[in-house]
Amino acid sequence: MDIMIKIFYAIISIIVATVYGLTLGGIVRKIYARAHGRFGPPVWQPFLDIIKTHGKRVSISHGIMFYLGPVFRFAGGLGTYLFIPVIFGSAIFSNFSIAGDLLLVMYFIFFGQLGMALGAGEGGHPYSPIGIARGLSQMTSFEVPFALSVIAIAIQYNTLNITTIVAAQQGGITNWTLFTNPLAVIAAMISLLGMNMHSPFSIVLAPQEIPIGPPIEMNSSFLATLQTNRGLFAAAKLVLFMNLYFGGATNLLIMVIKTFLIYMFSVFVGAAFPRFRPEQSMRFFLKWPTIIGIVAIIFIAYF
Amino acid sequence: MISVIIIITLGILMIIAGIVALHLKNLLAAIITAGVISLLASVIYLILGSPDVAMTEASIGSGLTTIIFLYALNKVRKEKKDD
Amino acid sequence: MIKKIIVILAMIGLIMMLFPLVTNFEFLENLNDLSTNYVSGSVNELNSQNVVTSVIVTYRGLDTLGEVTVLFLATAAIGFLLKKKKTKKRGSSELLQTASSFLVALIILLGVYIFTHGHLTPGGGFQGGVIIATAFLLLILSDVNIKFNHTILQVVESFSGAFYVVIGLIGLVLTIGFLNAKIIPLGEYGNLFSAGAIPIIYSLIGLKVGSELTNILDTMRGE
Amino acid sequence: MVNPIYIIILSLLAGFLLSIFDKGGRKLSLTVFYSVLTFNVFVIADWFYRFAILGVSTLTINTAGFSAPLSINLQLGMLESFVLLFANLAGLLSAIYLIKKFKESKISSLILYLILIMGVNGLVMTRDLFNMFVFLEILSISTFALTILTKNKKSLSAGFKYMIAGGVASTFFLLGVIFVYYFSGNLNLEFISSNDFTNYGLIGVFLLAIGIFIELKPFPANGWALDVYESVNSGIVAIIAVVNSAAIIFVLYKILPLLPTVYLSVFTGMGIVTYIFSNLVGIRQSNPKRLLGYSSVAQMGLLAASLFYTTKLGVSQNISFLIAGGIFINHFIAKALLFWIAGIVKKNNIKDWSVLRNNIPLLILFGISLLALSGLPPFPGFWAKWEMVKVFVGSKYYIGLSAILVGSLLEAFYLFRWFGYTTKNKLNKETMEQVQFSQIFPIIVFVLILFFTSFWIMTNVYSLNYFNYLPLVAIFGMFLISFLRSKVKAIISIAAVVLYGYFLFPLGMSIQLLFGIIFIIGSGIVIISTINRKNTGKGFYGFLLMMIFGMGNLIIAESFLAFFINWEFMTIAAYLLILRGKRAKIPAIVFITFSLAGAYFILAGFGYMPNIANNGAIINTIGTIKIPLMAMILMIIGFLVKSASFGAHIWIPGAYAEAEDDVTPFFSSMFSKTGIFGIILLAISFIKQTPDFDLFYWLGWLGAISAIVGAFLATFQEDVKKLMAYSSMSQLGYIIVSISLLSHLGWISGLYLTLNHFMFKAMIFIAIAGVIYRTGTRQMYKMGGLIKKMPLSFITVLIGIIAISGVPPLSGFGSKWLLYNSLIEKGWFLQAGVFFFASAVSFLYLYRMIHSIFLGQMKYEHQNIKESPIWYLIPQVIFIIGIMAISMYPNLIIQPLNTIVGNYFNSSIVIDGYNVTSSLGYWNGNMVMYVTMGVFAVPLILLLLINGRTQTVKQFNIVYAAERPESPQTTHFAHNMFSHYYKALGGLTKPRIQSFWNYVSEGTNSLAGLFRQIYSGNGQTYILHIILYIVAIYFIMGV
Amino acid sequence: MIFALILGFALLLIGIYGMLSQKNLIKIVIGFSIVDTGVHIIIVSIGYLRNRTAPILNSVVDLGKAAQQVVDPIPSVLVLTAIVIGLAVTALMLTFVVELYKKRNSLSIDDYQELKW
């Protein structure tokens, strides 16, 4: 019985997160447009997109793996989200965080990426593997500062349990990792830029009118699934960052505010900088953020 | 005492002969000189109280060896002529 | 040029190495035990006047056997290496040939004398053998076209060697040791037929050495 | 019981009379000739039996009816009869080998040969110094003459050089004899003692010793000998290299008691110098006989050095006999064999030896000889080396030790290179001459004796446990049944592995069990894939079983020696397996060079080891001893080579890639684990002591570097097997780091990784083998889109890469979780960072592999290929089941590992149901699995519901820049996939280590080239060398 | 007799120098035979004892005190053997020289270095 309630809670949590994530996406597009001096699409445009793509009459699949690609991707998003306790102390939003700790979350992120890469690969379009190659290599580089930052946190709190980490940050803003371990946060925030694949690190998708990265062959419901996941996954990442660095959230409102602010950070950076070429972004991540991360570890471990 | 003088004299002669034998351009002369060394050596053996050795050295060292040398030289020369 | 310098350096090194052997050398005042034993043993046990001979033939008989073998080997080796070439040459004068064949008999006789008296006087099988070979050399020199009967040479060479070994073997069979000269009575000191088997062995050696050297010379002359 | 002097008598008699006999026809003289040689062998064999088995005391034979100081006496004892037995046997066999020659040539050749053998007998038996000189001259003259048994310009000039050099050497010997006589008053060795010599009188001894030593051809005064080896008839060279050397070394042995300690030290050094430099120069040599010449010279140097050194130390008789005797027999037999074979092959360049492939039995004999000469077990040279290392370490003679090991390595290098040329070079149409029975007979006899002595040593000296013979039994057994069809052999092999595992493996919860599963059960499963072969050729299963049993025996080895011989067995088998690959010439030589280098490190390490109680496997008893730090370091280096750690990794890509495709899984998933096993072995001892130097901390860093470098290197490979090879390097880095954590969690993680890596690497490599089998290429960009044709292989690879990359829910995540937890727990934070990076990079190569092969566009030529053969699929399925099981129920493995590691560390994790909790975090594999299934199922069902109208199109149905592209070939994005990544980080993969080793090899090569300049070919220079050598030694000794 | 000893060594050195410096094969053999002679003289001179006679025990020597009157016979014995061996070796060397010359028509040792390295 317990498990049924758990699943029920999880569904609620997922819906909330997805809606929130998609809305964020809409807002971002609006902001970008404004920054470029355009009017821009409405905030609910992502929802419209999903419905529209679902409604496409023609749906083309290139094979089983192609078919499963979006499934993997969405499953990755779902899983990642489900292994994170979203709101501290809330039963509904604790998800399945009992299944594993921070490491599980970090590695589950790969699940979707790998599946998507495979599906896109079977699509047979040369742009997909190009995009994937870029994406994967970019990932290897931004993972480094993030991983260093996570290690720094693990040292700091002597745990990898997300809930415990959040608990340790309760009781005032000064307990946040942001203030107790600022270097780790800086490293992580920089890698978040890469994770979100916004400009200047948007070479993977290379968004023009349509994305010409991995999802290039994706159409109709496949694309819709991916778009849905984009919302959920964005939310999941933001929640994870909030939990790790910004004291977590004790209720939904705080969560929305905090995550929104975190998101805005990457959006503003993205709006201000031009796109990097892949090797530039890699060099970037492996230089300063990595050094900051190492310093963070050394600082926290030995001083 | 006399034996010492003989030995010294012979020794000097032998050493000279040795050096000469090695530096003579003429192989025939060199071989003969080398034979002389052996011959002188047999005298020394005699003085040193080894008549057996002296005999052997005289017959083998200076005699037979020299003859074999000469034969070899002869063969080499013959080969040279044949070409 | 560099090589020359190195050679000279090597020679200097060698001189430095051997120098102490000369400077520190002291002649012994007395015979050491071993040679004293030899000297007395030669008289007392072997009835041989010439100590050198008795040592060569008996005490160090194995050396001598080896020595004969070495010579034998050399003969075999030279025969193995050199091919005999047939070239006719102008012979020397009749007169010379006759004279030399007369001389040859004398020389051979001398050789035989030397090796049979090896235990009494200086000289022995080797020296005698060489002298015999010289006789044949004379023949070769006087008549360049002379052909020796190789079978006879070989038989002499082989059997003298074989008998030498067999005489040694007799000692072994009599369980008094290989190459023991005492297989026949020692005889009277100073006589020709004394010193046990020494004269016999030395004679065999003489024959063997003579035939071997003749063989070598014959091969070397290259006819 | 025949008096041994009859050997001399009869030989002489026959020698003198042979020319007479010859008048009665060559048949008669040959009969006499061979009868005498045979008689010699029997007499000596009889005596050897008396001395060795019946324990008869040493025999002294007086001559001339007088006893020792007066007359010359001969002595025949255990050692003499031992040497002479071999010498006479070799003499007889070489004579048989030469029978054709003897039938044709002059009678003198028979005489010379017979007397040569007689000379050897006399030389060995005589106790009189001057008599030695005489016999030495007999020996020399007959040898000089026999050098021109086949007369040509080369042998003549070589013979002449030999003569003048020999003449100079014996002159010095004679001088020595006379001065020894002068100072001691005696010529008989029994009556001369080292006390007879005043300080300056020692020069007599010096001259004596140096004369003999020169005859042993010490570097660099040995040019003449090499010329002889190169140019002279093989049958005779066999005698020169083997019988003559044996006699001369025995003379040296006889005069050893006269030498003062200083001489012994210097001569030891000179022997070692000879060993290392001759082998060094040997690597540049391409003429087989000259190559063997260098090797002979080297071996004699080693033998002399061992004699001098053991005498100097006063090592116990048994040990010194084992060392010197082992080197002696090994050199004796192997060298004779090789020279004989060289005479049959008649090729003057080792690169042309591929003709030997026309004669497989001879090739096998050739291989055996090479293995023996390289000093590998079970051949006698190995045991000698083993004891020698112990002695050297025990006396702290480290320079000598390292020189000997380096020399051995060089020697093994050129020998194995030669074998590589023979087996792999292009075979021209030319065929070999018909081999005479008389030529092959001696070879067979000697090989049999070689094996006999080897087994004798194994059983009687070391009394090894019976299972240590299994690798050898396996290879022999498989050789005997090689006529069977290969499928039958495969099944027999599987059965053999099963029986082996069943009877030998303890089932208790121990590290043994874990590695038993990997080595034995794993092998059994992987063998299934080889059933696919139509024809395996000879030896394949033999090598395979030898390797498997060798690996298995490591686990249950009861002594260091047993461990090491099995280590070598395994290495040899692996080398032979690699060599079977089509283009494996270079990779195989690189592999064996690195492996042997590693093995020598281990050997040196064992030299430092204290004795260990002989009850049960060393893995269980090693905790009771304290391993010295030096041993630890040396052995770890050796083990790291095997597990292809950073720095020694350059052998893996070639070896893995060029080995046959169904063999590679053995290397990657099992063979590489032997290194890990070794490290664990050391670590068990390490954790019981309080170390003053935290070796394992640095080992951890090395593991981390291996992991990241391996991952980078893998990323840029086009060749799928090379990619996976580097992946193995990277993964083994993970294992090394977790073992070196020396903590409970670390070891669980390490063992878990080991098991995991074993499974996924095996299945990926088998899947790849299937793909290569079908497509015929290893270049990934030449494949593509194969998912449609080979879906099952795709699934295997998919599961494999998920498991490698550590993505939940499969077992790989468990290993990652354990790893990071243990790293952070231990405080190795930066290492943890490196591993995050490495595991991220692993996505790159894994994706590259799966995409380039299975996804994207298919090539035209692959339109009609089929799924992998069933025999490849069966093991894949088994491994998939295994991986799924431990992914689903991680406790299946974590629980036992917890128990196993609990033997060594206090437990630091709590296992509650499926929940594993460490001090840092927790992980519930079972729940992760279910959640993943759930989150996977939900979108899938949704998609299926919504997307009912999907139409599946052909692979090539894509639009590219608004047009259909030209052809699938051009559309498959696979070649140079990570070029941008290379731009950014490619600098890290610059082959620095490769170039380092290139420098090393080039440097060695040019050094060899430099040193061999001294062999100018000029006889006069050679005499100069001898004189300089004598002078130099004299001044070094400071007489 | 120290002078004989010196002479022996001098001949030894001269012979070796000859072997090292002369290019002609026959000269090298001559050098070798000089070395031999030198060694023989050394050996004999080592056995020499002052004011003694040859070891032939005929009427000249008092049999009872023979050991005090004769020189050491052993070196003579050894030299005898050595001389014969020397002859054998020299003869063999010369044969080689002749054969070598047949092959290449040169007596210079520098012309026989086709085997090297």
C-alpha cells in the first residue's frame, strides 16, 4: 500500500515539476526575445508546441532504438527527478530518494543522455551523431567542475545523502552552501551553464529555426516527448542545485523562487555571451571552473 | 760467468733478429731470421742445462718450422704466379 | 694511427703487467719436492739415466701421448685442408739424387739411434723423429717428383701410434696403470735395454713423429 | 664398469687407425667412428649413474703406475661425469647430424672429430695443469681444423682468427701454468693451494685464469668466436658452442679454488658484462648463427659469472650446482638444438626463416629451444635464474642482479623476435630441403632430454605440487589429440576446465573463489565462442588451456616459486596465442618484451621475499610475512605491466587488437586480472604491517592516471579492438585505485569492479568478435547501421556499455557508487575527481563504438550479412544473464564480498535488505531497478498509445539539407568522430609514453650498434682486444 | 738465469707486438712463433738452478746426490711438449694462410674482414 501512495505522490510531483519546467522554458524564450528586441512567443508556447507535435499526422520511426530514444530520454528525466527529494520535509515531494544518494542522481542523468544518443544515432542523420559527439564531449568537461564541487560538498557535510545535505543547510541563509562553501558553488554554477545547454554552450543543439543537433530526425510524438522531458529535466536539475547549494526548499513557493533565480542566472549569462565552439567550451570548463573546484576541495578538506 | 756473457750476447742478437724479422719486407729473409732466433735459443737451452730441449728446439723450432714456413711461402708465391 | 697508439698502449700495459715477474723473480736454490722425486725415481724406479726422458715417457706419459696426438692432429688437419696438386717439375741431377739416397740411410740411422737412446742420452723420440723426417726432406729436395708410398707412411704412422697406446694399455690390463713403463723388466741401469718400456715407447714415438712430419712435409710441398 | 680412461685409449686407438680402416671402405671407418662415440657415451652414462644414483665416491685414475703428484692423474666424479655425459652425448648426436658430411669428406675429418671429443674428455678429467694445456691444445687444433669442414672464404678467415686468438690465449695459459709451477712446486691441482702464492706470485694464477677466461670469449675480446659461430658448419658450431665451452668452463671450475676473492669478484663482473653486452649487441644481429653466437657468448658469461660468484660467496653446493648446472644444461641443449636447426634451415637472415613453417614439427622444436634458451619454465635455465636471483639479492649484489635481468630481457627479445619472424614473415614459394632423419634425430633426442631434465628438476628438486604440471600437461595433451576436429577439442577443453575447477577450487568465501570464478568459470564460458572455428590449427587449445590453468594455478599456488612458474606459463601461452593473429608479429614481440620485463621485476621481487610457510595457498598465508618495501615495489611494477597500467600500457592495443578475435576476451577479461590478483596478494601482506612508506597511495594515483589516460586514448581510436583495449586499461585503473585504497569499502569496490569488468568486457569482446567475423574489418567507420542485421550483438554491446559507463540501473553503477564512496571516505578527493572525469570520458568512446558499428547508415557491402554465429551468442547471453542478475540483486555479490573483505578489514557498510549504506550514502540497487523500469515503462506505454500511427522507414530515408544525400557511405558520421575533442584535449593523448619507449628501444638499438662496431672483422684487432682486455683486467684486479 | 728470463719476456713482447702491428699473415705467424720461443725460454729459465748440470744421470753426476746437482727436469719436459705443440699450431696456421691466399690472393689481414658485427 505504501508503495502505491508513493507512486501517487510521485505522479503529482512529476506533473508539478513538468509544468513548472515548461513554463520556465516559455519565460526564457520571452526574455531572450525581449533581449533581442522582439516581442517573442507567449509564455505557454512550450505547451502549445507539445500538443502540436503530438498532433502531427505523419510519424516516422527509423527503428526500435530510434523509437526508444525519446523514451530513454524521458525516463532519464523522470528518474533523475524522482531520485531527488524536491522539498525538504515534504512526503509528497520526497519522491524515491530512498533508492539512492547524490551519486545515483548524478549517474542517472546519463541514462537519458545515453538513450537519446542511441536513438538519435539510429536516426541515421549525420547531424545527430555530430550533435551527440559535441554534447558528450561538452558533458565530459562540464561534469568535471560539477563533480569536484559535489565532492567538496560531500567532504563538507560528510555525506552524499541529499536530504542530509539539505538538512544541514537549514536554519538561516548563512548555512547555505553558497556561503559556507562559495568556491564549490561557483564551480557548480559555471558547470550549470553547460548543463543547461544555453548559449554560450548551445553548440550541441545549435538551435536555429529547428534544432539541428541530436533530435534532428525526431518528429511528432517523439519530439513531443523530448520537449516534455526538457521541462521536467530542467526542473530536476534546478532542484538538485537548489538542494545542494541554496539551502533547499521547505515549501513549493520557496522552491519556485529559488529555482527561478538559479535559472535566470544561466539565462542572463546566455543572453550576454555568444556561442562557443565545442573545443572552446571544453577548454573553458577544464580551466577556471576546474581549478576553482580543486581549490574548493583542498580548502574544505585541508583547512 | 762466461755463460752469462754468452746469454746476453745471444739475447741481444735474438732481440735484434726478432725485430728485424718482423720488419723485413722480404718474407724469405724474415722467415730465415726467425729461424735464426730459434737456433740461437737452442744454444741458450744448452747453457741452461737442457740439452733435450736444445735438441728439440734446434731440430723442430729452427729446422722443421722454418722449412714449413718456406713451403708455405713457396705455395703462396706459386699461387701468385698462377694468376 | 690511432690503432698504432692503442697498440703501443697495449704493449706498455703488457710490459707493466709482466714487469714484476721479472723484477721480483728469484731463482730457487734447490729442487722442489716433485723434481727431487723425479730425479731419484728416474734412477731408482725406472733405471733411466735421462731424467727428462723418464719423466716424459712415464711420469708424464699422458702429456706425451697428448703431444703425439697433437702432432697427429696437425698432420690430419693439414691433410684435410690442403689439396694435393699435381705439377711436374724439373728434377734435380741424377748425381744429387744418388748421393742423397745414400745420405738418407745414414740420417735415418742417426734418427733411430737418437730415439733408441733417449733414456741414456739427450734426445729421444721427438728429436729422432724429426731427424728421420729430415732424411725424407732431403729426398724431397733432391727429387721434387718423388712420390712416397702413402700407404706405408700411413701404416707406420697409424700402427706406431696404436702400439704406443697398446703398450699403455698393457699396463692397464696388468692393473699397474696406464702407460706404465714397468711392464717389462727394468734391466740394468745405463744399458740400452733398460728403463723398462721407455726405449720401446720412445721408438714408437720416434717412428710416429717421423712419419707424421714426413707426411706434413709431403703435404706441404704441394705436389 | 669400464675404467673411464678407456674413453681416451679407445678414441686414440681408433683415431690413429681410422685412416687404415678407411682403406677398407668408408663404411668400416664410420662404423668404428660411431661405435667409439657411442662407447664413450655409455661408459660415462654408466659412471654418471653410479655417482648420481648409487652414490659411488669420486674415482681417481693414476697413470704410469705412480700416484698423483708424480704422475698425471685423472678424476671422474659426479660433476665430471655430468659434464662429460652431456659432452659425449652432444658429440655423438652432432656426429650423427653430420653423417652426410662425414660420408663425403676426407677421413681426416672423422679423426679430427673423434680426437676433439677425446680432448674434451681428457680436459675435463685431468687434474694436472700442464696436461690441461695439452688437452686444450688437442681440443683447439682439432676444432681449428674442423672449422673448415665446409670450406669457404668465410670459414677460412674465421678459422684463422680463431687460431691466432686461441694461440694467444693458450700462450697466456701456458705462462700461467709455468708460474704456478714455479710458485707452488706442483702441477697437480690437488697439491696446489691458494696459500702457495705470494702476493706477486698471484700473477701466475692470474695468467692461468685469464688464459682460460679468454677462451670463454668474454666481451669485448670475443670477435673471433663470433666469426666462427657465423661461418662454420652448424654441426661443428654446435660442438664449439656447446661441448668445447663446457670443457673450458669446467677447466675454469677446476682452477677456481686457486683464485683469490678479488679475482672472483672481477671475473664475476666480467661475466656479467659479457652477458649483458653480448645480448645487447645481439639485438642488432640478423644472421641466425651469429645471433646464436652472441647468445652463446652471453650464456657462457652468465655461467662463468655464476660459478665465480657462488664460489666467492661459498654458497651451498646444491644451490650452486643448481644455478651453474641449470644454466649449463639449458645453454648446452638449447644452443646445440638451435645450431642444428640453423643448419637445417640454411637461411642467413632470420627474416627468411619463414620457410621453417613448411616443416611444422621442426618449427615446434625450434620454438621449444627458443623458450628454453630464454630461460622460461619449465626449462632448466629458469630454475637457475630463480636461485641466482635469490643469491644475488641475498648478497646485495644489485648491479649484477639488474644487469642479469636486463641481459635476459634483451636475449629473450631477440629470440622471440626471431620466432616472430619465423612464424609471421611472408612465406615465399620456396620449400625446404627434405630433412634427413639423421638431422632430426639428434634434435629429438636433445629435446627429450631437455624435457626430462626439466621435469626432473621440477619433481626432485622443488617437489612442486601436482597441479603445477597441469599447464604443461594441457599443452602436451592437446598436442597429442591435435588430430581431432576443432569442435571436439573445444568441448574437451571446456570439460578440462570444468574438471580443473571442480577438483581444485575451494568453495569457501575467499578471494580465491572470486578469482576462481573469473579465471576458471569465465574461461569455460568464453571457450564456447571458439567452437565457432572451423579449423583452429595445431596448438590453439593447448595454448588456451595452458593459459587458463596457469591463471588458475596462481590462485592456489602454494609457494612463490609455484606462483612465478605459473605466471610464466601463462605469459608464454598468452604470447603464443597472440602470435597466432595474422598481423601479430610486432604486437607479440612488444607483449612478450613487456611481460618478461614485468616478470623479471617480479622475479627480483621474489628474491627479496622472506620464506613463507608452506601450508596452503600463498594468498592465505602471505599475511603472515612482512614483505620488504623493495620487493613490494618491484613486484608491483611487474604486476602493473600485466594489468597495462599507465607507463606500461603500450603493449595492450597491439596485443589485444591483433590477437584473434575470439581470444581477445581472454586477455581483457581474465588475463589482465592476474595483475590485479598479484597486487591484492601484496596488499594483503601490506595491510598487516605498519608500513613506513605509503606505497599504495602512489599506486592509487597511478590507477587514476591510467583510468583517465586510457579513456582519452580509447576516445580517439578507429579500431574497435584498440578502443576496447584502452578501455580495459582505463577500467583496470579503477580497479587498481580501489584495491590501493586498502579499506573495506575500497576492496569491495575493487572486487566488484573486477567481477563486473570481467563480465562486460568478455561479452563486448565476444560480440565484437562476431561483428568482425561477419564484416571482416576492425575499423569502426567501415561499419555502421548493423543494428538491423545483428540485433542481438547490439543488445549485448548496449548492456555492456551501460554496465561500463556506470549508468544506473545496471551493475556498473554499483561499482561506481562503491568506488566514489570509498574514495571520499578514504579522503582521496582529487582522485575521485579524476575518476568522475574518466567515467565521463568513457561515454565518448562507448558511444563512438556503439554508434559507429550499430547505428547510423549501413554500408552497401553489409546488406546481406547475418547475425553473429550461435557460438558467439551463447556466451553473450550467459554474461547478460549474469549482469542482469547482479544488477537486479546486487546483494548477490555485495554480500559475499562483504564477507570476503571482512577477513581483512572491519566492515564499514551496513547491508539491510537491498539497501547498502556506507558512512557517506546509501544505495538500493533493487529499488533503483524497479524505479527505472517504471519510469521507462510509463513513457513507453504513453508513446505507444499516442503514437499508434508510426510508420517505420528504411535506414537511409533521411533528408539532409532538403535533399536525400548521395549514398549511405558518405552519410555515416563515424570517422574521426571526436575531432573537435581532439582539438581541445588531444594534446593529452600525445603518445608520450609511446615515444618514451621508442626512445628506449631506439637508444638500445643504437647502443647495440655502437658496441658492435668493436667487432671490426679484423683478426688483428681481435688480438688487440684480447691483449687490452688482459691488461685491463689485470689493472682492475690490482694484482 | 735472470737474463734468459728477461730475454724470454722480451721475445714474448716482440712477438706480440709483431702480431699486433704486422699486416702480413705470414709475419703474424712469425710473430706467433717468436712468442712461442719466448715462452719456451721463460719456462726453461725458470727451471734453471745455478751451477748445475743437465738432468742426465750418467757418470758425470753423483747418483746419490743427483738432486743437488741437476737442474729442474720438469720445465724441460714441459717445453719439449710445448715445442712440438707449437710446431703443430704453426704448421696449421700456415696451412690456413696458404688456403686463405688461394681464396683471395692477399696476404694482408685487413682483407679478411667480411665477417663482422
